[in-house]
Amino acid sequence: MSGGHFDYNQYRIREIADSIERLIEKNGKKVDDELIKENQRWYGDDFYERHPNELYHHKYNDEVIEKFKQGLDILRQAEIYAQRIDWLVSGDDGEESFLERLKEDLDEYENQITKTN
């Protein structure tokens, strides 16, 4: 299947969703040791003495994180819709297979969400 109606830009929806997912995962956590070493190499060994707040990722409050999660869910579904619509209007799928595959993809996504919660 080739698609192409949207110039394959639906991957950008995934990139945005992945970025939001990383923000949720890193919320308020200490940055990894590799980043600490890199910052010290570039900005000096005393970088974290001068900028102690840089040792941790930004901490968003619980309400904001919930909104991030809602947005993430919407974006994951939007990616599915964009991909399926792309294949339909590009002639890769017919209307019947569009509806079937859309349902399958959305069901699979919901099953993944259920497993992780």
C-alpha cells in the first residue's frame, strides 16, 4: 500500500504524540546521566552548581499531565484516521475495506491502551 494523498505527513502526528509521551514519562524526573555528562562537557563541570534546576525535567502539575494524556489519546487516534483516509483517497483501499481497517486499527489501539492501564 502506498498512500501519499497527504504527502506522507501523517507521520508528523506520530512524532508529536511520541514527544508528548516523553514529556509525560519524564515529568519531574532527574535527567539521565548521559545528558548530565554532556552538559558538563559543553558548559563546564560547575554547570549544575550554577543551574541546579537543570538536573530535573520540567514538572507539570497533575491536571496538566491529564490533559497531555487526553491529547496523546486524540493524536494517536488522529494518526490512525489520517493513515486510513490517506489510503482510501489514494485508491489503495475501497470504502468497505476503509471502514473495516479503520475499525480494526482503532480496536487494536484500544486493546493496547487497556493492556497498559
